[in-house]
Amino acid sequence: MAETDANNGSTTDRASSATMRAFEGLSRVWSMTSQEQWKVLGLGSATELAALRNLPMKDVPTEITLRVRYLLEIFEAINTLVPRRDYAAAWMRAPNTAAVCAGRSALEVMIEGNGEAIAKMRDYLLAELQGP
């Protein structure tokens, strides 16, 4: 049974469903392939990604939900730092000299890494938002 939010009666299922729709949206904006999508979520194949999309949201693993939340925070941060959406999307794929990227693109770092790599990218961008 899903938890109910005491403030508005929404369920965590609906909130999680919205999160997954948002992930699909950022995947489109960043022009992510199916392979990039399943890898950034820490899945092993496109079949697992398809199965995830068909799961009731209450059954989506916590690790996936956390990764999606961090990716959405990254999306928001980069679109704040780089207000033109096309430039922000291009930044995600461009080689980057920041220490967190070490010459690779932000997307490469997150795909090749793990949940910790996504968290580090989020932390880096949130720090950039705060400035020196």
C-alpha cells in the first residue's frame, strides 16, 4: 500500500510516477539513447529498463528513485547555470575540464560511474550554483 501525503492526499505512487515521467523528459532533452538511460540508472540492459517502466511505482527500487532524484537536481542546476536549454543539453555531452569530469562529459561520468558518480556531479553543480 502506498503512503499518503498528509498535505494533499497524493500517494507516493503518483509522486514516483511523476519522477519517472520527468526522467523520460530529461532523457529526451539530453538526447540519451536507451543504452545511456539504462546505464545511468544502474540497470544491466534495455530489458531491465522496459521492465522498470512497467513496474508499479511502489516496486521501483530505492536506488533507482534516488538516482532519478539526483538526475533531476542536475537537470535543474545545469539549466539554471546555463539558461539556454540547448546549451545546457550540449554541456552534458561536451568534454569538461572540471575535476569531477577529468576531460570527459558529465553524461559519460555519470554513465560510467555509479550512484556515487551521479551524487558527485550533483554536488559539483550545486556548489557552482552557490558560487565562490
